[in-house]
Amino acid sequence: MTLAYGALAVLLALTAGALISRHMVTPVAPRPTRLLMRPGKATDVGWCPAEEQERLHEYHADGSRTCWTCRTTSPAGVPRG
């Protein structure tokens, strides 16, 4: 009987620890959703040739885009990633 109470105590301690840790961890910000809209601006995630990785870009009417991170402007012919 003592073994059963010990096992129950361990199970309750693990459950309480898991529940507490879920509330203590700060959530990670989600990746920006595609086609975010700012007034008069279209944005989307695309390949940044300067940083060589996908980044959030502001797309212009002529097809060019500007990286929000490094502010590099890419011409219209660069693939979107």
C-alpha cells in the first residue's frame, strides 16, 4: 500500500510540475502571417539575397521588394523564395 501512495505522490508531483512549467515559459512569437497588410503596402515572406534567408518584405507596385530586416531592395526579377 505504501508503494501505491508513493507512486501516486510522484505522479501528482510530475503533473503539477508540467502544469506549472507551461505557465512559466514565455511563448515564442509566431512567424508573421503571409500577406500582412499595412495602409497602402503589401507584405509577404520572401527570399532576401543579402541575408540569404527568408525574411518579411514590403512589395512595391513595380514588382520590386524591400527587406524589413536589412532594408535591401531587390529588383522584380528575383524569385520569391
